[in-house]
Amino acid sequence: MHIPDGFLNSNLASGLLAGAVGILGYCFSKVLKAVTVLVGVLAGNNGQKIAGGHLAFTKSAKQYFQKLAIIAIWIFAFQMFNIPIQSSTSAHLIGGVFAAVLVGPFAGVLVISSVLIVQSFFFGDGGILALGANILNMAFVGSFLSYYIYKALKEKNCYLAVCAACFFSVMMAALFCLFELSMSGKISFMGAFSDMMRLHLVFAVLESAITIVLLKVFYNIMGGQDEENK
């Protein structure tokens, strides 16, 4: 699903990159606001002073960002299993639902995007010029939008909510990728549709099962769920 450089026309790649920058800026502001509120509450509860209008950066805030880093490392490993698709790009797990369920949709976008940026710049997995498309597909669609599928269903059944969100995440991210490649004239939409969607259907099942297992493991290790930025 990582789109390499040369697969998208320059206008589409540039437009998607600009959109991705806007999305990341907005998500970062939401996460920063949530952390600021959290730190303010903790500072008040702990009797710490707020000097110069700036909130003290407490140990809990540092732990929050450490948690984001740990999730990013897990997702980096999550995406290592990769199968090439001859008519398009590749199929692999995303980890977007895993991130969004643990830390919320806004932080989830930042976590997935940070993984994509590191993969692109240091491992050649996904093009630098195609980063906008990859962020839109896997971070925005695969994490942010998918979270609201989970949120709508979690009161009925948590397992059903995770599975539905994972299916939406993988299949819609793959469909967006297919549209972008088709719009760039690199592939035939109908010609690649069968290969792309059939293999990603398998990965959607794998993503659902692995996400449920990893969420259980993560809750046991880290203890609980952060909802301050949701």
C-alpha cells in the first residue's frame, strides 16, 4: 500500500502532500491542546505552580509522549510483513486502528504518519514525494476515519467494533490507493481492482485478529487507555 515515487503524477502528489501537511498541523494542535489540559489538571492536583503563563511539563506528560513512541515502534514492526501486488503496489498491515483506539484519532494520525515518514526517508519504503498520498490513505483514512467506526460500535461489542474498524481501515485505504494510482494513469482501476482488494481482504482479517491481540497485550503492559485527546 506504500506508494513509491513515480507512481503519482506531480499535480496529484503535490496536492495530497499539501493536504497531508494541513491534516498533520491540525492533529498536532489537537494533541498539544489535550496534553496542555492534562498537564494543567495534574499541576493543579499536585499543587505545582504555573509560572509565566506556561504549564509545567510533568512526568505524566512525558509518559504520554513515550507511549506514542512505543506505539509507533510496534506499528513499524506491524507493517514489516509486506506482499507485493504486481498490478499496483503492495499489501500489508496498517496498525491505524491499534493506534487510534489506544491514544485517540488525532494522536493516531501523528503516530502512523511518523512511521510513514521514517520508512520513506530511511528505509525507502514509500516515496518521499508520495508521502502525502500515503499519509492520507493510511493515517487519515486508516486511523482517523476508522476510529469513528470503532467508536460507533464499541458500546455494543468491543470485539465487533475493532473488527469493523480494521476492515474499514484496510479496505478503504487500499481503495483510496487504487483511485490515486488510477487517476495518475499508472494502472487500470478495473484491471488492478481484483488483485488489490482480494489480497487486502485477507489482510483485513489478519489486521482484525492481530489488533485485538495487541490491544490486550498493550493494556496489560501499559495499563489502560488514554482518552484525553479524543
